[in-house]
Amino acid sequence: MRRKLAAFRLLVSCLLASWLSASLMGAAAAADCPGNPAALGTSRTIAVDPTEHRRLGAFQYRETLPLNDHEVVLTFDDGPLPPYSNHILDVLAKECVQATFFMVGRMATAYPHLVKRAHAEGHTIGNHSQNHPFSFARMTVDQASREIEDGFTSIRTALGDPSGVTHFFRIPGLLRQEPVEAYLASHGYLTWSVDFMADDWTRIGAGEIVRRALNRLEARGRGILLLHDIHLKTALALPTLLQELKTRGYKIVHVVEAGPGQPKTATLPEQWIARGARTIQAGDWPLAQTASVTLPDPVLQAPDMHNFGIADTTGSYEYGAARGGDRLRAGDHDIRLPQTSLWLRSRRIVGLPAAEMLPAPDATNFHYSEVWKTRPMVARRSATKGRPTTTAAASTRASASLPKGAPAPAPKNNLGPRPSRPIGHQIQLPRPTASL
């Protein structure tokens, strides 16, 4: 009991501290944003230890970031690429918003000035492989390790400061596989997935990017958003998206790697569990077997034949038997209905239990009287021009052997006797019963 009470107090204190820090830091960031006092700002910073949490993102994993309601983490993939990355960095700087950039190694090598600018402006730098291949799900561990390590080497070289690149890694296309994730975990890398996306890599416009991002964020309430800083439409959609986030009361959270100068953020294990995921506790085992539970049979109310004036099962009808000789008189205008039930008498019909397999009909269910069967077809030899066919010759020989004056037989073909006309299936329907 004391342990539960202590855990509850720690949870309340963590939530209260995070709420206070988010409110104070958000107000300070918005107020301290140069040239834009009404900026969205960054509400708070979360420091994550990659050795404690190996995989993040509710889209694929059971854990995600410990975010409060109406908190968003912005992530950008596949860059840097001018001029789109430049414009995105300008928008983020104007709103004083911090994001996480998962950069491709060869892109960082081509545009090192953008890597340095993103780091200088306080954004988090992560790795998105060296060449962004869409084959991580089929690669061997050796092939994937070369893509991973070469990406880190290229980004660190472009930045010129190895400590400025975090141990955060996102698999290209989110094409995960267990051996590659095990390699990342064994080398101290944190694998990032997402919570929701805006589909900005598809053929949609800037307005649709904003709509999808907001709709999916409203459905979850919080989470990690995936965007790409290599598209013009994403650069055009970002200012509207940030403005809508501020209007709807959302806060931006910045994620960094915990280290000597940045202690990890105090959290509880329950805060990392993705919404909808549930861990099995000790008290949950063994699980109840629902197949052994006996449920009551469904009972339906059905009309009895006496409601319709049928006296017995033979079908004889007595006028007025249902209501004791009731007749409509000239002065009657309304017919009173029963108060408790529509039917004066009723029968209980017990529903049949659900069967795993349905019975198949037998041939005896259809009472076949005659079944027409087709005969096999025999190929007929084609007649040679100018020569009689085999059938015609045989007919000539047969007519020559007949007595004089006898009628000639009908010519026969190779198909045998003509089959009778198909009449199909004739089904004898059962007679209706007299009783209900």
C-alpha cells in the first residue's frame, strides 16, 4: 500500500512539474521570441536516455514519448535540401519552435551549411541512413549497419562536431525488421517511429497536408508528427500548420538526448506506454477462458396461433376466439391495445447456439424427379470437296440393300442418337402446413 501511495505521489508531482514547466517555458519562449511576441514558441524540453528506451512511436511500437495532452513533437525527414529546408528553418525561427531533423548522410555531405545552421539554431540532429534505401526490411544486418554507421559518419563530418549529433535513428520508410532494431539497440541507438503523419510525400497540396495533420492530431490528442523538409508543399504548409496549432491550444515539445550536461527528464514507466497498448500485469495471469463461459439462451417473444383465432393445430378457425367474440360496433372508433404486450398470448422461442460450421444441403433435400445429363461430344470428320462423306456413303449403301419400295432410313451422324430436350431440375416443393 505504501509503495502504491508513493508511486501515486510521484506521478502527481511529475505531472504537476511538467505542467508548470510547460506553462512557464511556453510563456517565456513566446515572450522572448525576437520580433514576434505572439509566437507559438517551444513549451518544454524532454531529455531521453537512449539506453533506457529503445523504440518510440505508437505507429509501430508499444512506447512513445511521455507527452501531455495537446503536446506535439515536430520531426522532419530526408533533408537537408535547399531551398525548402532553408524556408522551413526560417519559419521555425520566426515562431521560435524547436524540431528534430533526421538527415540523410549524402544530403548532409552535399549541404553541410544547412546541417550547421539547424544545429546552431537549437534543433536536434538525428540520422536517417546514408542513402535512404527502401530495402531496410530485406537487408542483412551487415548491409543495414553500413547504412546506419555511414550516415552517422557523414552527418558528424558535415557538422564538424560529433557530439552535436544524437543517437537518434529513424528507419527509411519505417520499413522495420527485428534484427536491424536489435543491432540499433545493442549499439545504443534509439529507433524513432511516429505517432501520426501528414502524408506530405504523396500527391496532395499544402492545404490537405494541414488538414490531415490536424485531423489526426485531434484524434490522438498528442504525439510525434512526421513531415519532410524536401518538399515545396511542406514548406508552404508549415506556417499555416503552426498558426492552427497555436489557435487550437497545442504546445510544441522539443526532444534532446540526455547526457552529462542534460539530465534525463523524470518520468514514470506508465507515461511511456502508447495509448491503446496494455501490458500484462502479474495479477492478469491466467487469463479467463471465454469459451467455457455459459451464456443464457436468447429468448424472443412470438405470437401464438390463438391470437389469430386459430383454435387448434388442425387449422380450424373460430370467429372471435381470440377476444371472446369481440366485434366492432357502429359507435366504436378506437381499439384499445394491450398495456403489457402486443400479443395476448405469446410463446418463448429459444435461439439456436452459433455453430462453427453450417450444414451442407444433401441431394435428398431437393427431391429430384429427373436429371438431364449431357452426352460426350464426338468430333466429326470434315467432308472432302467433291467426295461424299463417310456418313453419306454409308447411307447410300444401306438404301441399296433395302427392298424395292421400302423407305430409306434416316442418315446417322457420328454423334449418336439425338438427346432428349433438356428439362433441367424439377423440384417438388413441400405442401404448406395448416398450423403455424
